[in-house]
Amino acid sequence: MPVRLFVGALFGDEGKGKIAAFSAFDEKPFYLVRTGAINAGHTVVHMGKEYKLRALPSGLVTFREGKGATAPGALISIEVLKREVQTLGLSKEQVLVDERTGIITEEHVERERQDQHLAKKIGSTLTGVGMAMVDRVMRRLKLARDYKDEIERFATVADVTSLVHEAVDSYKVVHVEGTQGFGLSLFHGTYPYVTSRDVTASALLSEVGLSPFDVEDVILVTKAFVTRVGAGPLKGELSEEEAKERGLVEYGTVTGRLRRAAPLEENLDLLRRAIRVNGATKLAVTKVDVLFPKAKGVTRWSDLPTEAKVWLSDLEKEVGVPICYVGTGPEALETVKAC
Ligand code: GTP
Ligand code: IMP
Ligand code: MG
């Protein structure tokens, strides 16, 4: 069962990109598959350089020889994909676009901008994802196979599902990277303040075309505190002042909007439910350096400050899943691997 899934526990921006990048460096998977859509920006810092990826898997930043793929259930924009392939300097053979990956165009973005419900009430990222999903449900969305000539100038259009099956059937490790977080799931989140798809482990499998029996690990990524961009409930929400005082101020990767913040302790019910629904086998806790500055850059559990170790052990007892990864800085390798 060589498949590992990376999913978010909260309202997105937990640092799935960073943890996926660390794990790709660590495990050198045969395929790295990105699910979801370009509303999700994954930030990876590696060797002092920052990358923001919206279409390609984050592991390609730390594992440049890897093969990246987009899932049949993913929605991408050709422009965004092309830019990322160029930024990472990847060869055409390394970038596989499933022939059924959906294509978002300017027209989808325009339709979202004009939609008051999405723009004003939901606080959508307005990247065209919801409208492309509407078109897919209506069976009029164009897929990668319809843009084959254009895409094949810089990537390879392929049957990613079959390729992944071949790899899995010969016990090669495959990483599947999810987007957003449990609280933003169309089915399980704080509807209607959610994104336009389910983002749980089962949804990732469905998007790629894998079976639950293929899965070895579900790595659920949570931050040491909770943030949310856009509208919707947030338990224990701090005022902007309080968030600033505690150093919890962040801005969205795609939209640049200020992220609302709350303590994780007030949101353990959300975390527990995310664990149950996703079937999390391992937890990753990022931004521990923000709560405990002495943890900054630490890569061994024994080097973490005592307060951080106590806080993490208490959290582990509260939720009953081992904390296997601890994020101690934005750099992909600023990570403690504890199990
Ligand atoms: P979405 O799919 O959009 O939800 O993205 P994501 O989960 O990949 O998270 P995103 O990259 O949008 O946001 C996480 C932010 O935290 C980025 O700016 C990362 O560089 C940063 N980050 C991730 N892990 C750590 C960490 O352990 N410490 C610090 N200080 N920053 C981190
Ligand atoms: P949409 O999916 O772009 O329509 O946005 C719907 C809601 O999900 C809004 O509250 C967005 O801010 C939020 N959202 C969508 N994608 C992300 C993400 O990648 N990170 C964080 N929030 C997101
Ligand atoms: Mg993000």
C-alpha cells in the first residue's frame, strides 16, 4: 500500500505544501499527484527561495527529479501550469497532465467576479474554480485532452490514473497532495462558507482514481493555531489586535487577504472530526515556531524547547493520533520527523 495522502485539517493554509515538500525530499516518491484546483496556493521555501504553487505538486520543489501529475478530478489553468513548469525548470516528460483534468479559462474567472453571492457573501478567491466546477457538472467543461496541442508544448497529456496504478501495483511510493482543509469541504465544512469540492482523503482518492486499499498513510496537516480567509464561522476568533500581539498575522497566498486567526485549543472538535473523517494515521503540526520561537529551525524532537514538547504531547493525548511531523519554520527542511 504505497500511497500517502496529504490533507488539511482546518480551513486551509495549514502548510500542506511545506509538509508534502519535506516528505518528497525524504521519500523520493515515484509520482507526486496534485488534486484540487488553482484557488489553493501552496507555499514552499527551499534553499532560501520561495515558490507558490497552484497547479503542480509541492514536492517538485524539493525533489526536482520527480514526476509530477495533475489528477483527473483537478481543475487547472493552462497559464498557471505553464508558469510553474517554467519557474521550476521542469522537463516536458516530468509534468503529466491527466487527459481529463478540467481547464479553467478567463471566462470562468469573469463569471465569478460578477457573482455577488460568491464575491460578497462567501468571500471566494474568484479564481474561476467554482464556475468551472459548475460547467463540469453541466458536462460542458473542456478538459486537458481538448487543449492537447497547447499543453504539449511544455507538458505531457497522459492517462495519469493508469500510470499511477502501474506504479502502485509495483509497490512504488506515490504522494497525493490535497488542498484547503476539512472546514472548507463542500460536504463536511461550514456550508455555505466552503469551497466547491470535498477535500477529504476519500475525495483525493476519487479525484485520482485510487482505491482506499491503496493507502498506507493519511497525513493530516494542522497548524499550531487556526486561520481562515473569507467568510464563515471561526471559533475563538481573535481580534486583529490580539492576533498581532500573538504574532499570528498572515496573508492569503492567492488573494493576499488578511487571514482571520484563532487558537487551536478552541477548535479541537474540528480537528477530531477531521481526524475521524479522513482516517488520519499521522498528524503534522506546522508553525510550532510561531507559538514557541525557540523551536525555530529545529529538526530533532530532542532539540525542541520543553514547552513545545509538552504542548505537542498534550495535543497528541487530546486527539489520539501520533504527531509525526512538526513544522519549525517556512523552509521545507525546517521540520522534525518524529515517527
Ligand atoms: P492551501 O491548499 O491553500 O490550504 O495551502 P497550504 O496548506 O499548502 O498552506 P499555504 O502554503 O497557503 O500557507 C502556509 C504558510 O505557512 C506559508 O506561508 C508557509 O511558508 C508557512 N509555513 C508552513 N509551515 C510553516 C512552519 O512550520 N513555520 C512557519 N513559520 N511557517 C510555515
Ligand atoms: P472559492 O473556493 O475560491 O470559491 O472560495 C470559497 C471559500 O474557500 C472562501 O472562503 C475562500 O477564502 C476559501 N478558500 C478557497 N481556497 C482556499 C485555500 O486554498 N486556502 C484557504 N482558503 C481557501
Ligand atoms: Mg494556501
